[in-house]
Amino acid sequence: MPLTETTLVDAIRQGLRRLLRERPEVLLFGEDIGAFGGAFKATLGLQEEFGADRVFDTPICESAIFGAAIGMATQGLRPIVELQFVDFGMTAVHQLLNNAGTMHYRTGVAVPMTVRAPCGGGISGGPFHSEELEAFFCHMPGLKVVYPAFPADARALLVSAALDPNPVIFLENKYLYRHVKEWLPDDWEPIPLGEAQVCRPGNDAVVLTYGAMVHEALRAAEQVEQDGAGTVMVLDLRTLKPLDTDAVLAAVAATNRALIVHEGWRTGGFGAELAALVAERAFHLLDAPVVRLTAPDMPVPFAPELEKAYRPGADSIRAALLDLLEY
Amino acid sequence: MTRKPAKARTTPAPRRRPGDDPQHGRALLRCRLLTRLTEDRLVRLYHQGRISGGVYTSRGQEAIGAATAAAGGPDDLYAPLIRDMTVHIGRGEPVLDIFRHYLGRVTGPMKGRDGNVHYGCLARGVYPMISHLGAMLPVVTGAVLARRRQGRPTVGFAYLGDGATSTGDFHEAVNFAAVFDAPVIFVIENNQFAYSTPTARQFRCANLADRAAGYGIEGLAADGNEALDLFQLTRGLVERLRARPRPVLLVCDTMRMRGHGEHDDFAYVPRDLLARYAARDPLDLARARLSAAGALTAAAAARLEQECLAEVDAACQQALAEPPPDPATLTEGVYAAD
């Protein structure tokens, strides 16, 4: 089968196209996603292909976008809405927390909607276009949270997210949109939500991570191995909620040392949840304390020099791994 | 502090008006009466400690829900708010289910997973409200747009109070509905107070209906205590929106005759204001109008009240005897299964 070089944003567009083609109840809306194709061009060409009836622009109104999607989802449609940046979703997060996340528990009526949200830093987006908010979404009952790191996973998980009967937050790392490429076949199957993936085997430590940090961790693991300090497993969580706890615990059992890496804030970050899980369930397996490498608790800075210092990367992950392996 | 004596205001002599249909009038009266008797019983259960949380009544505002619920067809959608029990009853919610719900029974429409004013039945097209004011407005707008896409001629009714007009969700939803020509009637129940805050601290405009112009839509003002007039107005409006879909702001003037909830003594409400609206009680107005039209004798009115009371008694007794939810089911249903 011929393979095509595919970026993350291409893969997301492929996932959306497949959903629009195969599922008449799917529709896409958001700010500037129609003819313009979205701020990151994830929806480029889809309005032309599927019509302005199914792929359309809205006013700037995140709460009405979420609210309308909730209403549509309760009436048999599968809306997929795009936040231009995840940062902007916080003006309207109450619709997800209070309406989408409680609907099935309260009424027994499902809300099959997906929120696509570009997030993360690395592009000098500054404080309001770089936020990494997965911990907020994971904290809310009734939502699922997906965060792919590779193009193949992105399109396959997006299909599963959209076909899930629950509200799903689908996080897209905007640095990865065009920085990560894979040669992919035209034919592919969905990947179930809730399954982590070992993307590098290793025996001496595991990096538990997701999103852009998967790629930084892979580079760091390579270097650490070249340093002769040990072999490092990288576990890409892929879905944060429901979390693949079996995979996390198996990785810790296999390596006995765990480094958690994310580019979101430290306090109350998703890493705290992972650390707690390992402490509660795998304390007896650890040869060293669990370590977290995260962004500091501060606004995301603008200047590239500051942002580089703010955001974990291959160098800081390598240093953390060397410390962990030496413990 | 002395209060000015309540200004006596007499109800204008009711006359039979063109378009009055005694059958409609009696149905609207029954809906309001059933609501008032149900709420009175809920208040009693609350003060007896048999209902947890709170009880928030619609006393004084019953006409709005009764009229607008009756104006819609079977395919129309509703998102009632706090003081809209007449919408629920008007759209077919059994009084028994309301008692079950307030008592947190597993047999109720929310199975004890939510309480008091938060209930509804999506199968009947009635969305259960959440507490965040304005939050249901975009939801019902989206739901109506979904129905229209499916070829159904649905019109939506989305309810809010004067207070919710200050929220961002109100603005976003009305603007969204306007841009997409969503046939939604935004029913603003101006009951003069949002909890303890009077309208003067809520907005500066002379009439909330004027806000419609800013959204490029039609705005109407109506007397929220005259059910039959409001019914005729909204029934016509529904037909117009079905033919030419677009949102409308409908501002209904009324008065919240109790506190925000039964825990609230509403000492902050001027007594003369209450007296003015007490003279225009929506149930009294309905009885007088029907009676003047020769459509309701004193005996028939008494019989209607007895029937409604018997229904309330039976529902209350049955719901009290039914079981609460099993704590073992605590987390069931947080997620929908594939």
C-alpha cells in the first residue's frame, strides 16, 4: 500500500473528512473553520467538500458554541467543535463542566460531542495562545480527554472520540501540528480510547508523558542510552481520561523508576494524578522517588529564550533521567 | 422604616374578549391551579424537613409557563427555568413525578441524581435546567437547529429571568440564534427581582424588549399575568416562526410573590409592589375572566380545585412511600456506555 507523508494536522483533517463522509450526523463548527479552514488549517477544504451546511463558521462565542453543540448532541447529531485555541475555551468552560459533563448522569441522555482544542507552547504564542489545560478537563466529571502525539494516533483517536457517546476533549498540540510527520497508509482503523502505548522500550526507567513531550522524551531517552546510563521506556498515555492505569502500572513494574513529564503547570497538574496513582498502587515497586518535570507555576512567557526555559525539553528530561537513574 | 400603604388597585372588570376560548381558558387555569397546589404541598414538605435542599416556587408567575406551554405543538422544545412548573405540567410532566423528584426518589425523572427545579424529560422535549443562569439558552438553540436540520418544524422556548439578561450566555445565545435564524422564543420573565437584586441594579434600559433591536430581531412586551392573552400571542408567534424561522425576545411582566426560595423571607421586596401584583394574581384573573365569560361557574371552579387537590394528595402520598436511590448506584451513569 502506498504511504503518504502526513503531519499531525493533515491526520486530523483526514479523521474529520472520514467522519464527515461516513457519518451524516457529524457536523463541524467554530470560529473561522469554514472557507478559511481554521487558524491552523485543520479544516481546510472541508467546507468546500461537504458544504456550508455541515462545516460552518460561528460568531466568537465559545459558550454558545459549546451550548449549541450540547443541544445538537442531545438531538441525534454528533457535533465536533473547534476552539481556535484551548485558552479561549476557559471563557465557556462552565458549559462543559455543568451541562455536558452532568447531562448523562442527571438525565440518562448522552451527549456525543467532541471539542477539538489546539494547545501547548513552543511557538512563542505568549500567555494566551500557549496554555496547556488538560488538568482542568480531566478534573471535570463526565468528560473524556484525549491527547495524541503522532499523526497515526491522531486520526484514529479522533474517529473514536467523535463516535464516543460522551463529551470528549480532543487536545491537539499546535507545536506538533507541522513538526511531527509519519508515512501513513490511506487505510486505517480507529484506536479505542483509554489505551496507552509504549513508544520506546526500556528497562531502567519509564517516562510517563503525552503530547509534545512524548517527542522530547524520545530524544532524551536516546541520549541517555548513548550516555550509557541505561535504557528508558517512553509511555505515551494518548488518552488521559479514562487513563490506562494498567499500562502505567505495568511500565513502573518493568522499570522501577518513573519520570513524569508534561508541559502544563505543576500544581494540580496531570502529573500529580500520575504520581499519586504510582504512589498508591506501585509504591512497593519503586527503586526511587517518582519525579515530575513540568512547567513552573507561572504564565507562559513570550520571548523564545524565556519559553525555552519554561517548557521541559529533551535536555531537561535527559538531566532528570540521569538523576533518576543515579538515585 | 415606614412603608407607604399599599396602593389599592382594582382588577379591571373582566370582559369576554374576542378569541377567548373557554376550553383553552379552563385548561390554562387547571395547569396553574395544579401547579400552585403542588407547590403549596412542596413548601409544606420542605418546612416539615421531608424535602432536602430547597424549594423555589413560581407563585405569581404561573400564567407565563401555562400559556407558552400550551402554545407549542408536539414537536417543540422547551427549556424552562426556576419558576416554570407550569411549563413542566403543561408539557405533560405528571404531578407524581414532580413529587418523586423533589423527594429525591429513585422513581423520579432524575432518579434522585438532581433535585428541586432541575428536572425535565427530553423525550417530551423539556430540557432540565442547570443552575447557571443563561446556560440553557444556547443548548435549546442548538437543539432547535438540530431538529430543523432533520426536517422537523420545531420551535423552541427558552426561559430566563430579568437577572439572567445580564449574563454573557444570554448575549451569546440570542446573537447566535439571530445569526443562524434559529426559531427560538426567548421568554424573559421580568419578575422584578433576581434573588434580592431589583431590576434597577440589573440593567439600565427602559424596556428589556428594546434589546431585541441590538440583535436585529423582534422584541415583544406582554403582560405575564394574563394567561389567555399570552397564549394567543405566543400561539400566533409560534406559527409565524414555523413559517419563517428566527428568534424573538418576549418580555413578560410579572412579579415573584415569594422569596427566591422558601428559605428567603424577601423582606427586601417593597410591600406595595407585592400588593399591586397580588391584586393581579394570575389565578384570580383567570377565574374572573372565565366567570365573566360564563365559562366557569362557582361550582365548577370548586370542583376543579377539588380534583386538582385530590391529584396532589394522591401523588404526594405515593411518592412519600417510594424508595430513595440505593447508594450502591452512586456512580452509575456518569458516562454513557458505547
